[in-house]
Amino acid sequence: MPEPARGPATTAISEDACRLDAVSRRFGRDGAHVTALDRVSLRLKRGTFAAVMGPSGSGKSTLLHCAAGLDRPDAGEVYLGDTRLTNLSESESARLRRNRIGFVFQSFNLLPTLTVRQNVALPFRLAGIRPARGRIDEVLDRVGLAGRARHRPGELSGGQQQRVAIARALAPQPDVIFADEPTGALDLRAAGEILRLLRHAVDGSGQSVVMVTHDPSAASYADRVLILADGRIVDDLERTDAARISARLARLETDR
Ligand SMILES: Nc1ncnc2c1ncn2[C@@H]1O[C@H](COP(=O)(O)OP(=O)(O)OP(=O)(O)O)[C@@H](O)[C@H]1O
Ligand SMILES: [Mg+2]
């Protein structure tokens, strides 16, 4: 029998940077379990900056960890582009995270004994590959830390340390950057710098960003604001201002 013709539809690269289909994640056993994510479905187009908001314990970090392949859902499927994460082996998943995903955490997670440059080069060292010539300098320049390459994290302010973490996430040119409250420990000005860098990753480089935040003004940098409550997405707003986001979150409190 002849092979069916393969049209563009079967070979096209997914338009989605990431996709979750009915993802559930439960913690604990039998009597005392918590449903952190309850059949969450989500499609995020490439080149989108999404903010994830919601009350403490609503499942934001769990969503990020499952989407990034750091945690496995109990049910449902997770895709990064065309790659299904939910059936990868642990080593395949680790390789994919190194090559196609960047992470930024609230607490920076830099290695204190390494210099700024060594921290930014770490993903390459772990992957056993040499960065393209000038790549590390280029990202350090982009985050405004070209003059700090030989310093150690302890010699930098919180905002500068977070910019090192952003540079480290950007250096391998990942498809998606996941950030869990990246501005949570920063003052307004330092937070603004981080948000503009994330916005630039989307507008300037076509990458995608998924950022958890409690701060409506941080979320106002995003193209989409997803609101979680009790492990479900209860709202999905187009880019909007901080006042509208605050009002929506306040309504969530009264609805509970
Ligand atoms: N490793 C774990 N073991 C047990 N329960 C967990 C674990 N991780 C998360 N949970 C539970 O899952 C639920 C969702 O947690 P999650 O960390 O995703 O919330 P969050 O929205 O990120 O909250 P926060 O805003 O406080 O960071 C919570 O009830 C939490 O206690
Ligand atoms: Mg969290």
C-alpha cells in the first residue's frame, strides 16, 4: 500500500511553545492528598509572554515545574513545541531542559564560589559544549553586567544577581524561559529591569516566557495573564493593566 502523502500539516513545527493537556498533579497519599493541579489544559503560542497568578497554594509553581519537565504529572500530557515531555526518560528530559528551557528562580540560585562569567557559562559546562565565541560576553552585556564578569554573586546586589540568573537562562538561547517569582525579592527598580529583559527575550528574540508572579504590575508586562485557583485555570486575560489585574484577583478572593 502506498504511504499516505505527508502534507505540511504533519511536518509543520508546532505553533505552540508549550502545551498542557488535562494535566493533574496530586501530592501525598490516600486520605491526605492535595490536588495541586486539576486537569489543567493550556496552549501557549510561540513568542508569548505569559504571567501565572493566583493565591498561595493555588498550584502556580507546580504548573511551572510540570510544564518545564522538572516534575511529572500524574495524568495528562505536556509538550514543549512538538516534543512530548511526559514519555521522556529522565536523561532525555534533563537534556531537553538543558537545551531548550531556561529557568529563573526567586532566590537567584547562583553558585556563590563561581564568578559571574562562570555562572553564566554553567549550562554549557554541564552540557559539555563550548559556547559560541563571544556568547557569554554578549548576554552579560545585554543584562548590563559586562563590567562584573569576574565578580562573585556575593559582591552584587539582589537585582544584579537576578540579572546574572537571567543571563544564564538566556545564554543557551532556549525556546522557553520559565521564571518563578523572579522579581519577588527585588525592589521596584530592579524588578523593572528584570521584566524588561524578559519582555525583550520575547519581542527581540521570539522566545517565550512563562512567569509566576504575585505582583499585578509585573503581570502587566505579559501578553496573557492566567489566573489559577485551587489547581484550575479560572481566568485567562489578554494583556492588561495592573489595576484590572488587581481587580480580578480581588474578585477571586470574594468568590471563594
Ligand atoms: N512536593 C510537594 N509535596 C507535597 N505537597 C506539595 C508539594 N509541592 C506542592 N504541594 C502542594 O500543592 C499545592 C500547590 O503548591 P504550589 O507550590 O504549586 O503553590 P503556589 O501557587 O506556587 O503557591 P505560592 O504562591 O505560595 O508559591 C499546595 O497545597 C502545596 O502544599
Ligand atoms: Mg510557588
